[in-house]
Amino acid sequence: MKIFPITLWLFVAGCSTREARKVTVSPRPAVLAPDGSTEVVRYPEVIRDYYIDPNQPLLLHEAHTVYRVEGLATWDFHSIPGDFMLPGRLAGPTNSAFALPPVNDAVIAEMNHQHAISLTMLQQTESLNGSLHDFSNALSATRNLVEQNKALRQELSKANNRLNALEAEAKKRRVDPSTNADN
């Protein structure tokens, strides 16, 4: 019997609980950029209009305008200096073009090493340019010598032909004494 009043009390207490509070959820207004300044973060679409001529014989249209999207909207990835702040930093981002590079011993040593390499490259370039100039001079001199050698060979060939002709004529005169008597 003692269980009955306890269950009755729980049943009654369960029915008499306070009303649950209503939770109202309202969506936040969509704000892309304040004051319509979307040009800062996004390039607009490129839309061109074209007029359709109804008198064109190859088309069957009434006169109207056609709008065509020629370029879609794209993001502008170029940030405006000082326009944003990274969380946890007191100062905004710095423009690295105007900031001094970090200086420590490793950076200075690497810069000196790169400077030495640059000087070595410059010296080797000058040396190679001098060698190339000398090679060009030697090549032009060799070409001149080849031309002279060719001319000398031609003259030698002509002289050999003339000498052979004279020797043949001299042999002919020795063999044929009648031609000697006529001269």
C-alpha cells in the first residue's frame, strides 16, 4: 500500500511540471560586405548586351536584346594594406617589400657565400668571354689560311698543268726533228 501513494505522487508531479520555455531561432541577416562594398573582395561579372536585328535573313527572331555573361565573378585576392588583423597580433601585417630582412649570423654567412659565388661567376664569365674572343680570332685566321691554301693549290695545279704541257711539247720536239728544222 505504501507503493501506491508514491507512484500516485510521481504521476501527479510529472503532469504538473513547469512549461518549457520556447526557444526562438531567427536567422542572422546575410551581410557579405558592409555598405555594398563587394568590389573590395570580389570582381563583378562582366555582362554585355547584344541587339538581335530582326531583318537579318539568316535568323528568325523578333527584335530584342540578349544579355550574355562574358566573365564570371571572381575573388579579388589582393588585400588592402591594414584592412584586416590576424588574431593574437597587436600590429597588422607588414609589407615585406618595405621591411628589413631578418639579420643573424647564418643569414650574413649565406649572403657572403652567395656574394663570393657571384664574384667567381663574374670572373669565369670574363675569362670565357676572352677565350671566346680569342677563339673567334683564331677561327677567322684559319678561314683566311684555308682560302689562301685553296688559292695556292689552284695556282699549283695550273703551274703543274702548264709544266706538263711544256714537257709534252719538249718531248714532241725531241722525237720529231722535222718540227725543229722548220723553226
